[in-house]
Amino acid sequence: MIQLNVTTHALRSVHKAGGLDAYILSTPPRKLKSISGMRLRERLMEAKGAGKSLPGGAPGAAASPSDDDARERDE
């Protein structure tokens, strides 16, 4: 378990990005503004680079299954 103190604005941003993994990976490092955020980003990048599956089941990304379904329907 990871404990983080975040603002209400950050929670909204995480929700809009599609989850914590997607938020951390899509936010530029200079905007994370915390050592714990940077460490978490490094851990996620290592997991992504090693081809490991990140939480949520998508290898190297935090895409939701519904995104995949929508892409398949559009094709």
C-alpha cells in the first residue's frame, strides 16, 4: 500500500487521467512537485520498461478495457 497526501485538485486530475498510474506517467516530472511522486514515477517507468503488467492489467500502461473495446468498435 502506498500512502500519499494529495489535494482535491490532484484527486480530480487523477480521476480525469484514468487512474493514478496514468496520471503519474502523463504528468511531466517538474509538475509532480514531490519526492514521493518522483519515486513512484520511477517505479512505474521501471515496471513499464521491463514489460511488467501494471496494476489494471495493461502491460506498460494504465488503459482501461473499455478503451480497447471502443477502439475495436470504431475499426
